[in-house]
Amino acid sequence: MQIVDYPTRQMSPFIRQSLSRSVLKSLIKGDSKLDYNKALGNVTALYRSALGASASEVQIPLPMDEKPRVKPGEFTDVEIEQAIEALFDYFEANLQTLNTYLGDSTKEIVMTRVWKEILTTIEGLLIPPLSEAPSDMKPLTDKEVDIVFKWLKVSVPFETCEGS
């Protein structure tokens, strides 16, 4: 069972670093230097590789009245996804290696454990630790909670595609 634990132990610190309060704060403050075109391209490529879509498929843009509206002060999905782009790049590089060298049952166990680590990390952001010990952890703002839920939403296709 040690082979199954190793990838999760190696990925956990990077997952926690990528899905952290400091990343949330830097996104809110606008400290991050975001290249939106690169982020969109990387996320699109990740989804295409996961879903097996061919590059020759025609992409039809949405009509103007169906495009999502962005209110002033709100972040676009691209901005939110770019904040955790390094995590997707990390998964793309490492999970392809695991996919190549692990058997199906072992791969499924590893992917389940990685997905649980993502969920535990997000839960840790949203819910303060429950114990008798005093905590100075402040609750997230509404905007930060929205961002964390969007991170979860963009992580779900990774879980359903890569984990199968």
C-alpha cells in the first residue's frame, strides 16, 4: 500500500499551497501578475486532454446576450482559475506519469486520495478548525467564499475525467 500513499504525500503540500488563504488574498489584492490568455489556453488544453476532444472541433462563441456578465469588482472565471493554474499544470505533469506507470486499480486509489486531499484543503479554507483551543482564524469574506467554491467547481472536471 506504500506505493499508493507516496504520490498523495508528495502532492499534498503543493495542493495546500495552491488552495490557500495566501493565494486568495493575493487574488483579492490584485498582487498576482496574471496572463489571462495563457490561463485560458492552459485550462482549455487541460479539459480537452481530459475529455479527449479533438483540436479540429468547431468552437462556436456564445451570443452576446448569453455571455456571462461580470459586475465591477468581481473576478472572471479566467482570473479565478489563473490563481490556481500552477496546480493544474502540476497535476497535468504528474498525473500523466502516474497514468502511464500505475495499474488501473492502483491509479483509481491514488486519484481518490488526491481528490480527498483537494476536498480536505478546501474544507479547511471554509470551515475553521473545531476544537476547544482558541483560534485566530478569521472567517472568509463572501467574495473569498465565492472564489473557493469556483475553485472547487473547476476542480470537479479533473476528478471525474482523471479519476475514471
